[in-house]
Amino acid sequence: MQLSPLQSALLYFSYFIYPEKKTRSFDLSDLVFIVMVFLVLALGLLMSKEISISYNEAKDFFYSSAWFVQIAQKSTEILGQNDLALRLPFLIAHLINMFLFYLIGRKILKKPKDALYVVLTYALLPGVNLFAILLAKSVLVLSLGLLISYLYIKTQKIPYLTLNACAFLDDAFIPLLLGVFAYTLRKRYFKSAIFALVVLIVNTALFSGSFNKGLPSGYFIDTCLELMLLYSPLLFLYYPYTLYKALLDKKPSLLAFMSASGWLFPLLLSMRQEIDLRTFAPLALIGLPLFVKSVLNSLRVRLKEFRGQYYLRVFSLYLLMLTETLFLWGSKISGANEKLLNRHFLAKEVATALQLRGIHQIRTNDKQLALRLQFYGIKEGGRLRLINAKISKKRPDITIIYADKILQSYSLVRH
């Protein structure tokens, strides 16, 4: 069944302003979900205060006018220019995604607790945990994709209003629109297919510059390796197979089409040019409920005595995801990944050390560090120069130490 854009707008109004007449009772799965949300929120707030702004984030914050950057800028205007205010909108979007995954899981999975497995899978993915607190559009793009999925599952009607918004926001929604278009064609919803095609054309016309990268150059292998790190290697292998089976199902799912499009589009595009996975990777995760459904079905159709090897596969999958996520969160404590520490830490500690010395202006040859320090109130200028101790060959005045290892040391030289 299809709705006109006006009917779609009225549907939004009725669902979000007026509650449903029939509501289910609060159960144990709801309680566990709330506990999971608070744990993720606590960890997210802790890490938001621990990490520093990276150079790419600082460049976006000061020089970009993108819609997701404007959200971060507005947050810092209200809450002050600090890391928590910078990252809070994206952390909130991450929690909203957990909520939408839970709602979708309750709708399409067999048991209430199955929805918790979907949320757990999402919460353990290394890339998800990274993007949840970075100045990146990833979690916001996924939020809109999940909203479309949930509204369709709940009403069995294409939400035109949200699709229309996708046309004007970002080129990251091209895979989503392709998925909706393919799904509506498969279901023979021709009016919806025409609408999705028009929205797709508008989006492509508005953001076509993103795909004009000069001479074609292949980055397929690099993109696959990045996806393996973001999604975990075992999920990278199992997940596409799940989507393939879902696409061939007699009752096709919109989640499968959007997720498969989100998976294939960046891989195909990477054969021509280097892509930003923060832009195109998140929509592939929309199909996680289908992945969990497939895993649970594989277990439940077998007698208990024959489930051992399947339990081992599932245990290995989640253990690897947990290990990667803990390594990511614990990088400051372990000091193992020096490149990651330099990129996402360091700047705040240097700024604090300078402020304790009453220094609010500094010169440095490291222009990337200078831009990062600017976020913390250290302007470029003055008579003091901040020089890496390895270059100055002088006694360091500022030393940054993680896990009993010296990450960087700097000398203050007066000119």
C-alpha cells in the first residue's frame, strides 16, 4: 500500500503526537535495554571527556558549513566550547540508533530478548563505537535510515516525508535511496518507485561533485580492509551472506535492500576512487536485525546436542568484536597504538599544560596541532614557540605520558 506525500506527513503527526491506543506492558527485556543504554551513555560520556579533537575534526569545526557540523557548533554555543559539548549530539544519535534497533527487533524477531541481541551487536561494533563520539555524520545518517525502516515496518507504507529530506541533506543517502528504489520495484509499488527515483536524481544532482575525483583509481582492497576493521573481520564475512539470503527471500525486506545497497555502493565506488567510509559505511548496518535473525534461526532449528559448533562461531564473533572495542577504548591506558593516540588524544593535554603556565598564545610549526589547540582556547601568536623536543634538542617543558611511555615532549622557546 502506498501513501501520497500529504498522507505521509499526516501519518508522522499521528504517530509522534498521539500515542497508540494499544500499548504493551513493560517487560524484562525493556529493563535490560535501559541498563544497556545507561552503560553505553556512561562510557560515551567518559570517552568524550578523555579524547581530544583531531585535526580533521578541528578543520571541519572551524571551516566547514556542513549540516552535521552546524549541529556540533550549535551544541558548543549552548554548552561551551569543549569536547563533551562537541560530541554530545552524536552520542545522543548513537543512543537513538540503539532505541530504533530495539524497536525494529521487537517488531520482526521472534522473542523479545532477540531485540537485545541486535542492540548488543550494534553496540559492540568497533566502528560504531568510534563514530559515536567523533565529529562525523555517520550516526546521524544511520538514524535517518533506521527511522525510515521502523516507520515502514510499523505501517507497511513508504515514508515519503523522510525520503524527501534525504534528497537535500547529503550524498550519504544515495545508497539508501537506491535500496528503497530497488525494493519498491521488487514489490511493484510503482508510484513509490517513481518517487524514490526522483528523490535519488535530485540528490545526485545536488551532490554530484562528490564523485568527480579526477582520473579513476582503484581503492577496492583498501576499502575492504577498512570495512573489516570497522565491522570486525568475522562480521565482514558473515554479514554479506545474510543479506544475500534476505534479498532472495520470498518476502523481501526493505531492511535487506537498503543494507545491501549500503554495503555494495561503497565497494563499487571504491573501484573508481577513494571514498570516505564515514559517509557511506553506516547504512549497511540497517540489516543487523536480519543478521541476528539468521544467526538465531541457525541455532534454534537444530537439536541442542548439535548446536555446539554454532555456539562456538557466535562466541568467536562476539569475542572478537568485544576485543577490538576494548582495544579501541583502552588505547590510552595501553599506549599500544601511538598513531591513534597522536590523532585523537594529546592536544587537550598540551593545551591544559600551556594554560597552567598562563599561556594563551603560542607559535608552532605544527599547523595541525595549532588548529587543534585553537579549539581549547590557545590562539596562534605571541612570542613563545612550541617546538617538539626531538627537533629543539632542548630540555622538554611539556611531556605527555600514556601508560608510562612518553608520547610526545615539547620545549617552549622564546623568540
